[in-house]
Amino acid sequence: MSGVLWLAWNDVRLTARDKPAFLWLVVLPIAMMWFFGAIGGGSEQPLRLALDVLDQDQAWVARAFVGELREDTIDLQELAAPPPPGAPERRRLVVPAGFTAGVLSGERQVLRIEHVATGNLESNLAAQAHVIRAIARTIGRLAAAKVEGGATAERYRDVASRPALARLAVTTAGGGTPVPRGREQSVPGMLTMTVLMMTLIYGAVFLTIEKQSGMLRRQTLVPMSRGRVILAKLLGRLILAALQIGVLVAAGRLLFGVSWGRSPAGLALLLASYAIAVAGLATLLGAVVRNPAQASAVGWIIGMVLASIGGCWWPSEVMPGWMRAAAHVLPTAWAMEGFHGLISFGGGLTTVLVPAAVLLGFGGVYSLLAAKLLRV
Amino acid sequence: MGHLAVMVRKDLLRHWRSPLGPGLVLAFPLIFAGLIALTFGGNGGPPKVRLLVENRDDGLASRLALSALRDARMAQYFDVEEVAADAGLARIERGEASALLRIPAGFTDAILAGEPVTLELVRNPAERILPEIAEQSMTIGVEVLDAGVRALGPGLVGLRGAIAGDGWPSTETVAAIASAFQSSAQAVSELVFPPVIDLAVVRATGSEPEEPGSTFSTLFLIMLPGVAVWALFMVGDTGMRDLLTEARAGTLRRQLSAPLAVREIVAGKALATAALATISLALLACIGAFAARRPVDVVAFLTLSAALILAVTGFSAVVYGLARTERQGATLASIVLLVFAFLGGAFVPIDALPASLRLVSRLTPIAWGTIGYRSLLEHGAGLRGVLPSVLVLAGFGATLLVVGAWLLGRRAARGAAA
């Protein structure tokens, strides 16, 4: 057994001696956690939507409506005139001239919201929802004022000053610890992706180098059986994945404030199962590709595709139903499901039993295939 | 000139015989753009919000609220399922829904009495966008409910009395309730039937309205330029790396023993890289043209492409002029190009980047290439529209090519011993 361990550790040592390894295994994943977290709104501050308002009416209903738009989450700026051509594009809401007179006479008024063409879809939808809410509130208060004797500015203010009769209390299911917006997706997502990608690339590249140079054949002369050499290769990749996981879990906690849930045992089981699946896949890739260049290119593409379909880049909820279902033939989807159970719902060991069992199954299948296909 | 042609032909033939490397690099933009388009723009439309409702009231008002949620227009966005009290949370925790709406016991009574009432929405913490849509929609619904209760107040109070009483209400009571409702409805009809304020959504730039069912190709074409520009730089890297591969294999030494000047060898390698990038670009452009199904300005496209190829060649010349080994060069190129790709909008549109990164985005050639091709594809820009991208890429490429050629020449002269 010591021979297997020695050979496995030698693979890890070779990876560690590669100068850019630290960059690929540690720096890049952390940078990607930050990058995708920032895109997903991962700042300490709550998301503030930018909205410029051009009130071309300025009469009381228009002013009341603009007042309804003002909220802490909106960075609202009123424009005195349309911006000149060439000015930076910002999301803009236009209240047309004659708005107040039109509304009060029951003539349909159309507000126009102009999104920046390349703007963030989520922000655009949130801004639209915010404007629709303000419209509903304005109409509701106007209606109440009208029923009470007529829609006037004073009566509108009176209605608006009363406490709401209907309210919506919003809570979140489960006992997960809230984490900064965006990071709850990017940190586990990028961990899942980069551990897969880097173990695949490094694991497969070194295996192909050993195949090409005849090192692999020489290792069987140590003396060591073919099975033990393959076991050592699997173990080497498992240790590499485990080391990277350890560093990234710590970075997620310390740098990004992500709580990994309340169950260290559940987290350990999930991560260990994922590392086994990834190690098996890396060994399988190394067994089937012919040279380091192929290993690197295929590893990169497999990593990207499995990560995107598995829900590491974006929340799987946005994917079509068929794609969500199909994703469950991939280890990444099960890993993400386990992470959500632990982080978002604050689940325990039982939460990850199914994902971990499936990941171990993947690991077993990949390892068997690798053992069959690897030519020593 | 003949020597150059032979060298370029030899390099291209070698790549032709072993196409997997560049082929995989070129496949990546198509896979990436295709996956994004499939995820966000599949013909099935946006995913519906799966909303569970626990109706703990089961009175008139809650049943009306439920039927409003199941209205045909709401059904486009919501899959509403009524579940038994206390059953919803477990379903959410199994990931079977995006949100749970709890209508409290006594809801109808409170509405009819004009008393405050609180509905509860429980979000699925493992999801972000769909629960947000549910929350925003329910908030609007509650605003409407609040307005309705205020506007219909007198009628609702009468209705409550009629429902609470024993037996059938008298004709006078029914008439009074009907009259109260009618006068309220009449007063507000101009405001709410249909809503007097509407919202039109437009995009700020003058892009054409999207054709129905074209979301997949639109998204594919939005994502393709950035990731394709990045892939071309990666292909260029594969081409220029050959110089170091040949130095290692000893074939460079053999070439230098032929009557060839060092500058001819470097020029041959740069031309081979440019030719490889041109072929790759042509392949990607054919796929892009098939997806776009609309003409682009050919002169603008060719000028922009020539500038991009110059930039690709210049960049890879500098990288392999600086690197000591193939592995070092490949690592350096991968890192720099990955940083350029993330900053330059290859994977994420520039406007979606954090503000701090948007500032430095335009320092990368990938940003200029992406902006240029997106202008061509999305806005039908002509030569004038892509001129800034052309000038920046050409300037970047020419400068780097001069520096890179000098570095590579020095390496090739020495490099026979590498």
C-alpha cells in the first residue's frame, strides 16, 4: 500500500512543482468567485437600481407618481431635459406631458421605460417591476381618493398617509445563513467548476506525459501491479482535488463570508464524494486522450460544459425544464444540489446523502472505465 | 516570397493533419454561445414560477385571489398549485417550487371589515430569480388588493354583514350592497377598467424589434462575437507556439542551415499564424452568418477582421518572443487571454461587468474586437461604425508585431540552440 501512496503523492508533488499550478489551482478560482459574485450583485451593499426620470408633465399626479417611485433601493435621478446625443446611456422612464390631465379624465397614459440595450436583464426586470408597483399604488390611491369625494392632490396625500390594509411579509425557507448577494451562487459554483477543470487538466496532462514517455510502463516494474498503479493514479488525483477543495472552502469562508452550512459532516461527505467523482473522471480522460495538448483542450471544454449545464455559472432555475432534468446525468448538478441543501437550506448530513451517493456512483463508474481503458 | 509560401503551406498542412487542438478551441465559442442561447433563449420561453399556495382561509376573498392567480395572463408566468396547510414548506425544501404563498386564516373577514391583513410569501433560498419574480408580482398584487379594499370599502362592509347573518339576506340588503359596489365601481371605472396608466418597454438604442421565436439566434449572436474573438487569440497562440516547438525539436536549426534569413523564418511563422487565424475566422463567420440570416457590411467586416488578425498575430509574436519554453508561453498566453476575456466582454457583456472592471475593459483588444463585431451584427454598422475598433486593433497589432518580430528574430537567431 505504501507504494500506492508514494506514487500518488509523487503525482501531487509533480503538480506542485509546476510553477503556474498555484495560479491555476488557487488564484484563478478565487478571482472567478469574486468576478461572478460581483456580476451577480455580490457586494456588501444592497442592489441599487439606476433609474433616470424625465417628468415632462410636472403636474400633481405626475409628481405623486414620481414620489411613489422613490425607495431606498432605487438610485433615482430626475432629468430636467432629455440627455444630449452621445451622453452615456442609462435606464430612463419618461412621463409624458399632459399625464395628469389625461389620467384624471380617464384617458389612457403610456409611460415609457427605455432600457440600455446591453443592460443587465435582471436589473431591467427589477426596474420594470418597481415601476409597475408604483403605477398600481398610484392608481389605487387615486381610486380611493375618487371614491371618497374626488381625486385631488390633498385627498391623494391623505390616502397615501394611511397605513396599508394589505401587506406582504417575505421570508426565506430553511435555516441557511444569509450570505452576500451573488456569492451564494458564485462561490460553490466556481469551486465545483474549477476543481473539476483543474483536476481534469492537470490529472490528464500528467497521465498523458507518463504514457508518452513510457514512465507509466516503468512504474509497473517497481514492482507494482497494473491495478495498484491505476489506484495510485486515482489517489493522486483525489489528493489534488481534495487539497484544492480545502483551500477554496477556506477562501470562500474567509474572503467572501460564505457560510458552508451547519453540518461539517454533511459538507465533508459531499466534498469527498465530489472529489472521488472528479478524480475518476480525470483518470478516465487521461486514459483516453493521446497527448498533453489534447488533454488540456478537452479538459477545458468538458469543465466548461459540465459547469454551465450543471448550474455552476447561473442558477439552474433559469434553465429550461428539460435541461434541468438532463443536467442530473452530470456530477456538477448533483454537487450544486448538495451545496444548495447545505448552504441555502441549512440542511444536515441527511440532506446530502442522495447527492453524495450519486457522486460516489459517478466516481465508481469513471474509475472502472479508466481502469479498463488505461494502457499501462 | 517562394520560401514564405512554402513555410506557410507546411505549417498549415501540419495543423490540417492534426486539427484537434485548433478544432477544439474553435468549437468552444460555438458550444459556449449555444449553451447560453439554449439556457436563456430556448423556444420554450422563460421558465415559469412554480408557486404553491396554502389557503388557510378558504373564504370568498381568498378563493377570488386564487382564481386571479390562475387567470390566463398569470398562467403565462406562474404554475400555481394549491397545497394543504403546512405542506408547502416541505415541498419548497425539496426544491419543488420557487415560492410559497400563505393566505392566513381570517383573510376574508379582514378584507370585508377593512382591517389590516398580512399575506406571507416564503422564498426558496436555493433559487434567486424566480422567487424574486414571485415576490415582485405578489407585492404588486397586494398593492392592488390594498387599493381595492379602500375603493370598495362601503360595499365590502355591507357584504360582510350579509355573509355573517343567519339565512338569506333581505332584498334591501342585497340592493344596498349592489348599489355601494356599483357607485364605487362607477367612480373608479375610468381609472381601473382598463388601468389608466400603462407601461411601454423599449430599448434605448435604435435596434430593430425582435422577431417572435428569434431569442435563441439573438442570444447566440450576442454571445458569439466576444467568445469567438477570444478563441481567435487562442488559435493564434497555437500557431506561433510552433516556433518554440520547432526549436525544441531541432527543425528550426535545420531551417537556419538552409539559405534562409532569420527574418524570413519569423515572417513565415507570423504569416502562418495569420493564415490559421484567417481560416478560423472564416469558419466562425460562416456559422455566424448562418445564424444571423441577414447581410452585414462586407467592407466593414473584412477591414475589422484584418485588424483583428493583425492584433492576434502581434500578440502571439510578443508572447512567444518573451517566453523561454512552449509551456511558459502557453501559460502566459492563457492567463493574459483569460484576463482579457473576462475584462473584454468575451464571456459576460461589458455592461454587465462591475463598474470597476468596466473602466479597464477597453484596455483589452478583446473588448474592441467584441464591440466591433457586435456593432456589425446587432446594429448593422458600416465601416464608419467599426472604425474605432479597427484603428485600436490595428494599432495594437502593428506595435506588438514589430516588438514581437524583433524578439522572435533574436530568439530564432539564438534559438536554434534552444
